Amino acid sequence: MPINKAEDGLWHTACRSFEYTELGNTGTKVAAVNGISHPVVRGGNCPGAGYVFPQATYYFSLPAWKPRAKRESAIALEKAFDRLQKYFEEKPCTTVHQVTVGELALKLEEYIKLEFAKIGGQASKYPPLGWSGEVEEYETNVGLTKPDC
């Protein structure tokens, strides 16, 4: 089952970006993902494009009992990207600029935190106390792909 429909974009978050490891005996598992980035575009009477450049490492925490953590995480990140796209599309058209790169990065961080809270987790740019796992690079699946998890 695809994460998004074909009309929702060209590339999608790869589940392999989220390699969760247990955080001791805390009942929590953590995945560290470096370099999350995403483009936004709009057409119509006010065409434009924006880009959230690769971000510092995010630490995603979920309850250890979650069986489909990779898939849920990829979908949550996709939903954050969808929110960012909607935000970009709703920005008023100006002759100077549509939205700054920094503003897009802050909005994406806000949306990532919201979407991970919805699945019972947390997202932070700071590692949880005691975490010593590996950092994975953010990856995407280009084209009409299915989750790799």
C-alpha cells in the first residue's frame, strides 16, 4: 500500500530512514535521522518554489511496543510535508518573496512535532538522555513506490 497517492508527489520518505533502537529499559525506542529536506511548489497566478534544506539530526521517540514504527514514522513525516505544502500554497503572493527558507524550516519542525505527537511519539533536535544509537541519513523513494518496510 503506497504511503501517498500518485498525485501527491514524486518522492516519498523511505521507511529505511527510521532505524529504531531501544533506549535502555525506558519503554521507548529512538531513531535518529539526519538531513531531512523537502521542496514545496505552487502554480496558478502566483507560481513559486521553496525548499527546506537538509536539517540537523532529528531524534524520533516512540513507545517500544509500537510494531510498525518505521511505517508510522514515514507516514507522519509525509503528513508534515503535506502540511508544509498547504502552508506554502496559502501564503500571500508578493513581488519580493513568498516565504523565507528559515520560515519554511521552522514550520516544518512545528509540523513534524505535531505529526509525531499524533502517533504517540516525540520529535526533537536533541538526543534523549542515554541514547547511543546510530544516525541514519534521510532517504526518499523516487517515483511511484511502496514503503520499504
